[in-house]
Amino acid sequence: MLNSADNIPVQAGSLDNTLDRLAEHAQQPLLPEEYILTNSVSDLIEESLGRGWIFSTDLQELISAMDRRLASFGIDELAQVFDFEEVQVWSNTTRSIPTRSHGAVAMRNAAFLLIQLRAMGFRVDDTLLTSRLRPLLATKKFLVGREFYVFWQQKLEAKRKDFVLYCAPVPHNPALKEASLPLGHVMRTVSDGSRIVGVEVTPPPSSEVSSD
């Protein structure tokens, strides 16, 4: 989770609508079914870790399976809001130049996204991926981009209690609203009167991480 000094930079425009939708969906009731980890999910994560990236369609299906409230969000939308890169990959062949590409996300960014969605109050579990990724990161001499955040997640969350995300400067007289989320989080939205420009989410007491 990030504090105000580490806000994720977000471009204005169509992203305003995505942030509005995320805030709205986080406040919707949870569906009764629980997400069950299957062997196929474990195999998907292991396979993706082996090559260093995951297909965007697989990541979107994984997120949607965890929390159906996220089913309408594309990875391209989430990539812009949470400031990570979605790349294009092609099947390599010597017969002809490939004409079709697929969206993909580096595993460090996939882990970062799961962490952020959980911190925002969605029913997303990042532990399977982050627990496998951190030992790999521990062997690296340098941490690149979001690798730093994923590796030091627990320490950072212990110091930075609230999740903070802004897409535009805060107006002089912002409209503030507070809502309790289904999983016990408290969300505060900051609006300029016509759109949400920022959200701050405090986790439930039971999910706070000890700094020891």
C-alpha cells in the first residue's frame, strides 16, 4: 500500500471513469461463493513464473475468479490506473512473420496488481504468487521496478497503513465520502464534484501487518 508521498501517477481522461468504477465496485456486496485454489491455478502460476510473464487473459480470468466484482475490468484499464506496463508477445516461428500478438504482464507487475487490488478492498489473494516470487527476487543483485515493492511488501505495508491512489490533483474544496467495504475496509473517496480524483482505503484491524 502507498502513502501520499508515493501515490501512483495516473493520467486523467478515460482513467477517471475506471477509478470511479473501481471505487463503486469495491463497495458492492460480495457474492457468496468463495474462491477455491485449484491445481490448474498453481500450474498456471508456475508456468508463468518459468517464463517471467503471464498472458493478460489468464491474469484477468484469475482476478475475476477471485472477485466477480472485477470481471468487467480489462488488464489494459488496470495497467493504466495502477501504472504498470502491459506488453505484446508473439508466437515465434521460422515459417512466416507472426501477425497476431497477445497481451502479457511481467510477473512482478502481476504480483503488484494483486497486492494493490487486495489493499483496495477486493477479495484478491496474492500470497500464492508473491510467496513463490520473493525467493526468486532474493537471489537478484538488483531489484527492477515493481520487484522492490513486491519483495518488501510486508515491511512497506507495516509502515504505510492506508492504500492511497490519486488520478488528479486534489481540488481546493473537495467532496469527501466515506464508506465501509464488505471485507471490513474503510474507503474514503475524494471528488471534485463531478468525478473521483482519489481514494484512500484503511484495512480492517485484523489485516494490519506487524512491523516487528
